[in-house]
Amino acid sequence: MSAGPLFARYAYPPNVLGYCGPPDPMALIEAGSAGASPEDLISVARRFHGAWPYLELIAASNGIADPLDPRVVDAYWVGSSLLEGISAPSLLDAIGEHPDSGLGGGSQLREAVATGGVAHHSFHVFAVYPWLALLRSGKREPAMTVLERCRIRWGRVEAVEDANVTVRSQPLGFDGHDLILLEEREEQACCRVEGIGFVEDLVPGDFVSLHWDWVCDRLDPEALANLRHFTARSLRAVNTSAGRG
């Protein structure tokens, strides 16, 4: 699989690690293949319980019938103007105000939404999952690793050797109170394993998106700017919430 629906590009890396979605990662690959029906992919995508409510919310808020429309999927994983018109109450409804939220529950989650939280994957990782609360309580691992790898991050390709890609990116850090972006450093990612990959013909200088250890897509300047913007916005929202310290 050298390409495929946008949802599969971003959902496969955590799925193959067993973190979300159906237990067999090939179900996602097969549902995203050229011969599969749209219903096949919808059936599999619904099993990604973290992402699906946001996709439905983004689609409904923008008058788009299909939650797997590429514009909707791009808005959730990378970011776009489709996120701007979504009301705070609608976002909180989609999140479900998880009682075990990373910001300590309903009131702190509402504050994070009010201070800029949006229906973006980075906000879900930082604010809804429990990892930031664990980090703030002094339990650095695995919280720091999951926060860094689970978010969609950007990087510049430095070298490509077969399926191995060297990327220069900004890692996530923690200063004792806030999540911050650190100085750029090189990291290793893969673009293909056993015939499964999503981006072809990478060359040094390309900007790409990464999820866990995978290169998911090539980013044009607009997409790169959007991913930077909505990541920064999500960081500000959780850092200024009452859950600090």
C-alpha cells in the first residue's frame, strides 16, 4: 500500500502498536485499499473511538456529509479553518467531558476549551488523555514519551535510506509546569514496513508529518503552517488551564 485514504495514513501507526482501533491492523489497510467500499472504511474508522467523534463534529459543523471527507480528516490530524467555527459546547459534547481527563475533569477541561482548545488531535492528546496529569504529578514515563509520539508532529527530511528516514524536528518537553517545544534535533522514522507505506519518493528538504515512528504525509507550506498553529494553540490551552502544577 503506497498511498490510501488520509484517515488510514494517520490512524495506522497507533493501530499497529495496539493503542486504538481494531485488533488487526490489516483491517484498516484493507478498508483503505483501492478496491474497498466507503462503507468498509467507515466501519473500521468508527472503531477509533478517540478520533471518530471529532470527525463527526467537524463534518457536522461545516455542512459536510461524510466524516471521512479529506477536508475533515485533514482538519482533525493537521488542522485547518474548519476548526474555527466549532462552538465550545459542541466540542465538549464530542469529548464527553471524560472524568479521567488529563486536566483533572470537567471544570479544567472546560477551561482548556475556553482558552483555545479545538477539535484537533493535539488537543485530544494533551487535554483529554491522562498523560499530562501524570506528568504533572511527577510520573515522567511513559507520559512524556506518549505525549511526544502520539501527537502529530512535523519535521524536515534530512536523509533517506531505503525505508529509514532521518528527520529534523522539535521534540516536546516539560518544564515542570508546562508542555513546551524544544530545540530541533534529528530523529529516525520509517516510511515503509513490509510493503505498507504512505509517502513515496521522499527527498532531503521535504517537510513531513509524523505519528509515532511513521512518516504519514508530505506537508505543503499551508499544511505545515496549520500544524504548527494548532499545535501551539493546543499547548497554550492546556498550559493556561487550572490544571497547572
